[in-house]
Amino acid sequence: MPKKARIHELELLRGLAFLAVALQHAIAHYSVVDGAKVEDGVIMTVLLVASKFAVPVFIFITGLVLFYNYDGPFRYISFIRKRITDILIPYVLWSAVYFFTSPVWNVHALGQGFHMLFTGKNSYHLWYIVMIFQFYLLFPLFRYGMRKCAEWIPPKWHGLALSATGLLCMLLLNKLFWIGDWMNEANVPFLTPFFTKYADRNFLYFSFYFILGAAAGMNLDRWKFWLEKGKSVYWTVFIVLFGYYTYITVQSFETPGGLSITFNQLNLLRPLISVFLVSSIFVFYAWAQKRTKQSGASSHELFQTLGKYSYGAYLVHALMLRQSYRIDAWLFAGWNVTLRMIMTYVICIVLSYGLTIALSYLPLGKWTVGVSSLARKGRSHVPKQKHTNVPMVDSR
């Protein structure tokens, strides 16, 4: 498969998404520590709402890159082999690391650890890998369906069809609990837990972000046209819902039992918040595109680094957060909770990228963090990005 022009803003967008994920997990830890006050909760809420774009953007990028790159002949075996090497093997390794470093593990729990490998339960962040890999496994079906829709639906109706798909996905989220109850009554092996206990990693509930990315990848010029034309719409939605979710979250802190900093209102699997998250994709993509165009060579190199090592950093960051909590207890005890959170977060980011880059230089670096920094013979040159129109339907 010939290499296409690199979409440079995606590297910055990947890096931003990882930074946002790590921030969310730092906030979750410090929201319940002793000494957290309402003002800490307000700052955390603003930061958390601003960082909720992370998972939808990761899924969007996956859809965009797959449909942008695989618009010609497709070989499923080689496709899935690459994903096993780049994604699944590092996941299995780090899943084992989190299992064996858990304070409750023992020999008798090995069977449970093996089960958690398939469910992403060995650490709180690994659910995402289980969910996103479903899109890789089912990519040929998505590819076939998107191409057929592009053939059957006139181009002028593509935007409307995409909007209708978004509404259907919102309806699915609205019926999430009803679907769970129905599946419990049906008690179908594998399917019932997929829609109940493990509904938060069911690809169906995240499918619109992938489909939106797919539509962008099939016609990148068209995506960027709407990105520019729709500014007033998606920025209005983003600002209004940002304020709304900040307000209702902070309002929920006051309980009959006193202050309780919780973020239940910001669950990803809610219909209205999915509207906010879609607007976030537009906002952060537009910002990344503008920032990339305005940046010099050194900034481009930084963005490239942030994106290139983001998957490995994602895998290791939960372990690095544990270490940063120890540093926090040693150096920052007694400080303001928000300041402690920020310091811990920065330490986690430095450690995560540092460890990922170091592992990438090992002979088996690709199997540990999904990327190798060792020089390869015959590495092909990737041209600078051009305005390349990718047809909605492959005409060959």
C-alpha cells in the first residue's frame, strides 16, 4: 500500500488526547483526598470538562486514519497482524505488569487475571484498548458499509446522513439501561455481559466518533471545509454545554452529608454529553490544525514526539501516576490540593514519556510500547502533507 501524505495535525491531536487522559486520572485521585475544598472541586471540574474530549478524539483519529490510508486494495490478515504487533502485544504485556504489581494478586488469582486481560480490568485505563480493538476487528464491515452508503446516498445528502447516524447513536445511548435490562432477561452467553457489566467498553456506544472520523478520512478536503464553515455552530454548542456541565457538576458537590466532589454527571455514555463531545472533536481538531500550520520546525518535532509515543505513554501512565503519588507524599504534603494535583500530573507526564522513549530504543521496543525508535533500513520517505482529495468511493 503506497504511503500517503502525513496529516500533521493528528500528531498534536494524539498528544493532546493523551495529556487529557492523564489529567482526568490525576483529577479522579485528588478529588477524594483529605483537604479538598469546594474551590478545588470547581477548578477540577473546569479542567475535567475541558479534557473530556480525549477518548472521542482517540476514536475519531482511529476512524480517520484507517479510512484515509485504506482506500484501495485491502488485505485483512496483514492489517490485523500489524494491529496485533503494534497494539495488542504491548497491551498484553502491560496488562500483565498491572496484574502482577497489584497488591492483591496471588497465584490463585491467575485465572482471574487472565479473564481481566480480555475485559481490560487489570487497570482502570485498559478498558479503552479492549474497546478500540473491536473497531480494528470489525473494520472491513465498517469499510464496506461506509462505501455502500457513499454509493447509494447522493453527495449533497452525505451531511444529513451523517447527522441522522449521530441521532441514532444518541438514541442508542438513551436506551442503554433498557437494553441492559432486556439483555439481563434474555441471559445470552457473552452478549449479556457485553451490554451490561461491560457496556462501558462496547464499541456500539462509541461508534459515532469512529464513523465521523471515517467520513473525514474518506474526504479530507470536505472535512476541512466543514471545519471552517461550521465554526459558529460547533463553538456555540461547545461553549454552552461546557458551561452547563460545569454548573451542574459543581452544583452536585453539596450533599446532605456535606461536600462530596464527584463527577457522575460527566459519564461518557449519556446522550447530551455526546453532543458536547462531538463539538469538542471539531474544536480541538481546528485548534490543532491552526497550531500546526503556525508552528516552526522545533514545534513540529515536539508535536511529532507527543503523538508518536502517545500510545506507549498511555499504557504506562497509570504506573507512573503511582510513583508520582509517592513523590507527592514526600515533597508536596500540606500543599494546596489543586497545586499538588498539577505537580503530580506534570511528573507523571515526564515519567510516562521518558519511560516510553527509553523502551522504544530497546530491540523489542515495538512490542513493549508499540513503536520503535531504532533506525530501520529501507525506511521510505513520507512526503509533506498536501491538499489531497480522497474520494468517497474508490473508483478502481
